[in-house]
Amino acid sequence: MLGSTGSIGRQALEVIAGSSDLTVVGLSCGSNAELLLEQALEFGVPHVAVAHAKKAAVCSSLHPEGVVWSGPDAAAQLVREVDADLVLNGIVGFAGLEATLAALGRGVDLALANKESLVCAGCMVRAAALATGARLIPVDSEHSALFQLMLGRETSEIDSLVITASGGPFRGWARDALCTVTPKQALAHPTWNMGPKITIDSATLMNKGLEVIEAHHLFDIPYERIEVVVHPQSIVHSLIRLVDGALLAHLGLPDMRVPISYALHYPRRLPVGKNLMDLARTGMLFFEEPDEEAFPSLSVARAAGLQGDGATCVLNAANEVAVHAFLAGRLMFSGIPEVVAETVHREAVDAPTTFAEVVDLDYRTRAAAEMVVAELTQNG
Ligand SMILES: NC(=O)c1ccc[n+]([C@@H]2O[C@H](COP(=O)([O-])OP(=O)(O)OC[C@H]3O[C@@H](n4cnc5c(N)ncnc54)[C@H](OP(=O)(O)O)[C@@H]3O)[C@@H](O)[C@H]2O)c1
């Protein structure tokens, strides 16, 4: 389990604690080695990986036969060296890509929460899965819903995919009002409790843009047949539109443990806590178009998707830089889509063909995006 100290990772461990079918053989984190060690001792896990090398020493009291990998590629090393039936990738950001490719390259099924893997190198990830026959099982709630709705269905029956978006904490706000948004406001998501990066992405609607790209690669559906609809209650997780006009929806309470458990046990289903939804008490469900004037990230992401993997890799790196700058107080909230759009405009290139080229493009883009942040800040 990669990214075990994060929101997805901690909820996945809850699911595993309640399941007699699953044994964890490896854990990874970025820098929170204290929590990683606690988890390793609680679940009896002998192999751990810590990306921040200086923090790895904390794990020296692991099981005497345990192994600790450290450094930026530690999670990928863990995946390459420890045998597992399934890898759950809950790492945030570009840092998750190498481990995704490592798992699929070994032919190991992958439960993928790290959507950035598909955004940065979708074609490469798909090719790796195809080459070894490893299965890619989505963890993102919308994609898990789509995956379930599409099971056993012919592609010719499907007209389009409809991904729902909560709209985030600023739904209904005008573009000008978004200039004053603080990190604290943006981190308060109305329906989901998630890590900071995806929470900011949800507030800008970039998360939905990344999810459109993710859906395109997971289900091999052209961009023009992937719709986004805002649904503030987050009860309908996604829908598929069939060619005869029928719409099939997947409903449930907003609880990430459900799609996590589904991915971990696939194709079986097991109970997950007490999350039965009372339809009569749920009340009204409503749907509206996303406001792409106030939240331009969605259209910027779509346009990058249409350009291809080079542009989406640039989009992702620029977004990671912009979100980081916003959280550090160096960029206004409304500056996030500006930085991303300008960086994609300046830097978008043909799709990289090797992992080394993707890493190089990500690295160069981060420097370019930092320059755009600095220019925007100087210009007020
Ligand atoms: N949270 C959700 O409900 C949710 C829903 C759908 C999809 N997702 C996707 O799932 C992924 C994880 O999201 P999250 O909300 O769980 O994020 P999070 O709470 O921030 O956790 C991220 C995890 O990645 C680790 N990490 C950070 N930087 C790393 C690096 N450089 N190398 C290796 N590991 C690193 C973190 O370790 P430390 O704790 O040591 O920093 C942590 O374990 C994201 O791609 C997100 O889009 C999340």
C-alpha cells in the first residue's frame, strides 16, 4: 500500500483491518515515517518505503527482518522487490507515477487512486498494463462508479460518460470574488474529507479536469463523450448514458472506503461499515452545469487532454506548482488556473515516449511554472 499515511491510505487500512481476506506486505509514505512505523507495527508489515531519505531512520525499530527503502524512488523499489497480488497507489501527485509503472510492468494488478499517473503519462500507463495483462482498477469514487456501471457492457452500447462534481466550497461564486479566497476557506470541502492537494483541486475544479483525463484513459472514450455535471450532494457518483437514451447512475453516501474496498476486493463485494443510505431522508438531488467562466480549470484541462500526453503532463506539473504556491501564500486562488493555462500555453510539447522523458518534462515545467507564478505576483 503506497501513500499509507495519507487520506486514501489511512481509510484503506481501516478497510483492511475489517477484512479477513487481505494482508499488507508493504507500506510507503513521503515523510511521515512516525505514522508509517506505527502502521507497520500494527499490521505486522516487514517492508516499508520512505521518500524523504532523512526520515527513514525513524523506521529502524521495524521488525528485525524488515527492509526500509528510502529516497524519491523508494515506493517503486518496494513494488519491484516485494511480491504482492495487488498494489494500491494512494501517493499524491507526480511522485506516484514511477510506482504505477513499476506495478503494471511487473504484471501486478493496480488499485489506482493516484490519478496524476494517468494525467502525466496515460498512454504509457495503458501500454504497461496491456503489455503484462495487469488490471487497472480505479479508486476515485467517480471512476469506480463508471467502472461498475460499464462492467459487462459493450462499448457500442455507451453513448457517453457523465462525471459528477460537488462544485467545491465556492460553487455559485463569481470569478472576481474568488480573488480573496484564503487557503483555510479552500481547504474546507463541503462533502469530502481529503488530502490538501486534491481539496484545492476540487475547489478550482481542476480535480474534475484531471478526472476527465483519467476517465479518457481508463475507459478509452473520446473527450467529446465525457460530460461533467455539478451535483452538490455528492450522492450520485457518476452516470453512463446509453445509446437508447437510458441513463444509469451509481448512488451512495460520500464515503471513500466504499470504492477503496471495492478495488481491494474486486470482483467481490464486502460490507463496509454502516453506510446504508436512506433514500427517503436523502431529499432532493440536483444537477447543474459547471460554471467554466468562474472556474476555467476544467476547460484548460480538457484542452490539454485534446492536445495529448505532453500537454497533460505540463498541466499537471504547473498545477502542482500553483497549488503549492497558493497554500504557501505566494499566489492568489484565482491565480492557480492562470498559472496552469499560461504554462501549458508556453511549454506544451509532444508526448514523451519514455519514463525519463516524462521526468524531464515534469522537471522543466516546474521551473517554467515557478517563473509564471513570480511574474503574476510581480504584476500584482
Ligand atoms: N482523499 C481522497 O478522498 C481521494 C479521493 C479520490 C482520489 N484521491 C487521489 O488519491 C491520491 C492521494 O490523495 P490523498 O488525499 O490521500 O492525499 P494525502 O492525504 O495528501 O496523502 C498523500 C500520500 O502520499 C505520500 N506522499 C506525499 N509525497 C510523496 C512523495 N514525494 N513520494 C512518496 N509518497 C509521497 C504522503 O506521505 P506523507 O504523509 O508522509 O506526506 C501520503 O501518504 C491523490 O492522487 C488524489 O487525487 C484521493
